[in-house]
Amino acid sequence: MKADLFAAIPLALFALLSGCAGPGAPPGGRLGVEIERVEMLQLESFPVQFLLHVEGWLPNPCSSPEWEILENTDGAFDVVLYAISDGSEACIQVLAPLEVNIPLGDRQPITLNGNPLPLQGGG
């Protein structure tokens, strides 16, 4: 009886401790960002160049912003902004400020993370 009890203790400890792993994303996993302000800038250059200035919040200080520019079948562009975890096992779970400039070249996106952007005025 005592031997069975001692054999069950390591299994119980393993089950309990494996549950302590946090629900954070694995290294390289995509995390959502909170977007507060978006501004489309037209640079004074020839040919015309656009820049998307985004401010908001990263999910934690151990992540960094990344983005992709996707072209839809109708020729419109969608900028997908997200955060990538650096893989730290211990990271405080507080929001971290986000400010990023996304160079777009001569492309003018219609959406950011699926949300419409205000159209750029002429000149």
C-alpha cells in the first residue's frame, strides 16, 4: 500500500506542475495588438510613397511588432499587424506601448487588420 502511494506521488506532481505552464503563445506565435491611432502619411517624394503610422499596445514587453501586407484579389491591400513573442518563459503580463511606422511604398491599403482606414486625401 505504501509503495503504491509513493509511486503515485511523482505522477501527481508531474500533472500539477505541467499545468503551471502559462497560456502564452509559443515562441514565434502571433499575438494580437490593440490599435488606438492610425495615420496614413504621404511622403514628399517622387514617386509618391506612403507610410502607415500606428500607435497602440503590445500584449507584453517581451513581444515585438511585425506586419504583413496582403493583396486581395480586387487589388486592395490589407496590412496585418500583430506581435511576436520573444520566447521568454517569464514575462510580466502588462501592456507595453506600441508605435510603429510601416513603409508601404506606392501601395495605399484599404484596411488594417480587417478594419477600414480613412481614405488619403489628395496632395
